[in-house]
Amino acid sequence: MEQAAKATPSPSARVRRGPLLVTIALGVLLNPLNSSMIAVALSRLEHVFHLSFTTASWLISAYYLASAIAQPVMGKVSDFVGRKKIFLVGLVLVAVSSFTASFAPSFGWLIAFRLIQSFGSGAIYPAGMGIVRNHITERQSQALAVMSVFASGAAAFGPSIGGFLVHYGDWPAIFWVNFPFVIASFLLALWTLPADPPRHARRQTHGGGFRELLRGIDIPGIILFSALIVCGLLFLLSLTGNVQWAAGVLAVVALAGFILLELRSASPFIDLRMFGRNRGLTWVLLQFVTVNIIFYSIFFGMPQFLQEARGFNSQQTGLLMLAVAGFGVVMAPITGRWVARSGVRPPLLLAGICMTTGSILFWTIHERTPVWWLVICLAVLGVSNGFNNVGLQTALFRVTPKQIIGTASGLFQTSRYLGTILSSVLLGLFFGNHLDTPSLHALGTVLAVLGLLVIWMSWRLPGRGASPAENASAGRL
């Protein structure tokens, strides 16, 4: 028996750690890369398809809505079908959608191809992370850190990459750039990723067959959630023109139906009961939504302003946006050490102060503002991003009991998507009709108010030694 045990290799011994991590990382970066490159390409797409900013912003909202749905659903599907299969299928979907999107004959078709791209990249992430969790058992935190570096780096530098691509290859280039990553990840996956368990083994592990899988996916909840977001967006984006009251009513009805359904569902799409059981988690998620509204309003709004109001080309805009990306990446490891020493409250307080200050600095920007001052304004906001990414992720772990950390992490991602979608609403309201300096100043005022809200929420964070149980029971967040 002992010899047999020694002869059986551990999961981590059956795979080559380095190649496996690179394989999955090349796939995982596709979602953040494609969601951020569009920031610089949006202005060009407006001219090509003769759109207003409000209409063009659906490229942002639709992508994140599809991601919010695809990731939890495809996570369950990958458990049943096999993670390697779903990973490969996701890569194929990204490749097909990237090819077809570059030849889109209309804006409607481009939206459709972006949705397919989002579902493909949304399938890659849960399948890939599931493989990492199952087959890399030693130094797993370091493996997850590698994934985080690839994903956050792709998101941070996406506008700069997009700026160069649009400048030299026009807007289709932001889709063609996916192919080197897709091809490399696909070929490596065939070689490095472990084979999926036999079908009968997956059924035993995950509780039955296809009918059980469908029962575990809250399809009515997903439909109501989608209807809520789409109708809510249609209503909010129409506030500057002909108000679509019907969309507003449908959004309220969808919200009521979604709440009632999720509270009764045995396997809800979003577990609303969890918010009542753990107030600490609820406040962290609310803070993350608010932070992302501010960050993505800047992330998607400033490239538009720089190109439309200031006349910078896509390449120059991409270089200026490096101030946001670069300082965010530099501050992340510094924040990690600070959090380990002092807890999450100090860096998140400073992040809120930087976000508020950077938003107020929008009032100093005008038609002749020198480039060096634009870089300083963007750098202040970039610094806050580095603090927030590490600080709020750590805060999530500290307020969440271990037994629900997987569900909480999924809600954390959903909060990011909701913040991004709401940022497109803000940008549509302020930049929809006319993009000029007064519009930027008005946006800065709203973002500064949200920044003050972030400071308040950061101050309510628990002390360094607080436990999840204490946070949940006392409601200290």
C-alpha cells in the first residue's frame, strides 16, 4: 500500500507548473485586454459608424454585462463538461469573434460579435482558474498572483496598446491583436493542460447529468438580471433627451421580480441572502462598485476627451493613459507590503483621497492645459487604482468566512462589472450630447462626490485584527 501511494504522483507533479501557468495566463488576459483597448478605439468607432457617445458606449456595457453572466455560468458548465474542453472552446469563440468583428458591416453586428467575444473570454477565466486550483497545490498563492499580474497588466495597459494599434492599423487592429495570444494559448493547452476526468467521474463529483446542470443554473434569474441592466441603461441614458419611461418601468418590474426569485431560489444567480448575513462583505462590495464607477469613468472618459476635445491622436492618447496604468502597477506591490504591516484602512483611505483630489483636478483642465499637467492629474488617479486593487481584495478576504470565499469572489467580480456598466451611464449623461471642457468639469464634480463617499466607506473598514465573524455580527462595515 505504501509503495502504491508513493508511486501515485500528486496533482502538482503530473503537470509542468511553468508551462501550465503561461498557457492559462495567455487566455485569462484576453478578457481584460479586450475590455480596456476599446477605451481609445471608441472615438474612432463613433466616426466610422456615425454614432453618438451614448450609443457607442453600448460596446462597453454589453461586454461587461455578458462577462457578468458568462463567468459564473461557464464555471458551472466547465465543472460538468470538463475544464480543458471549455478553456479550448472559449479560445475558439474569441478567435472567431475577433475575426468577424474586424469585418463588421454595422454597429449592430459589432455589438453581436463583441458579445460572442465576451462569452468566449468569460468561459476561459473560470475554466482556467479551476485548473490552477486543482492541479497546482504547492505555492498556489504565487500561481494566483501570476494570473493576477497578467490580468491586471492587460487591463492597465490596454488603452496604451489600443492607441498604438488604432494609430497604425485602424480599429480592426484591436481585434486582430488577439490572435497571437489565442494561437499560443491554444497550442500550449493541447500540450500542457491535463486531460479532463472521465464523464462518469465528473457526474459523481458534481451531482448527476445534464438536467442537474440546468437546475443548478438560475436561468430565470439570469434573464431578469439581464432585463434589469438593459432596461435600466436604456432609461438612464435617455435622461438627456427623450426619456424612455417604458424602459424605466420595465427595469423596476425586472428588479422586483429578480429580488423575489433570488430569495426563493435554491441555487440563485446572485445570493441576496448573503448580503444580510454578512454586512462587512456587503460594504466591501458596495465600495468596490463605487471605486469602479470612478475609475472606469476616467478610464473610458479621458481618452474620449483627449481625442475629441483636445485633438490628440490615438497614439498620443495611449501614451498619456500610461500615467494611469503605470502608476497603478507600480503602487500595487508597495500597497501589498503596507497592507501586511498596517491593515487595509490606511491605503484605502489614501486611495479615496487620491480619487477625490484627482477628480477635483479635472476643474484645472482646459483647452490649453499643458501635457505635463495632464500627466500629473492622471497619475494621481493611477496611484489610487494601485491602492484600491490590493486593498479591497484583501478586505474581501478579511471579512469573508473561508467556506463562502468562492461565492464572495464571484460577487466581487460582478461588482466590478456593475461599476463599469454604471460608469458608462455617467459618461453617457455628461458626454452624450456634447463633449467639451464644461462636460469634463461636471463629470469631475460628480466623481469627487463619489470619492468622498469612498473615503467615508474606507474609514468604516475594520481594524487590522478584525475577524470575519466579528465583521458579520457587528456590522462594522
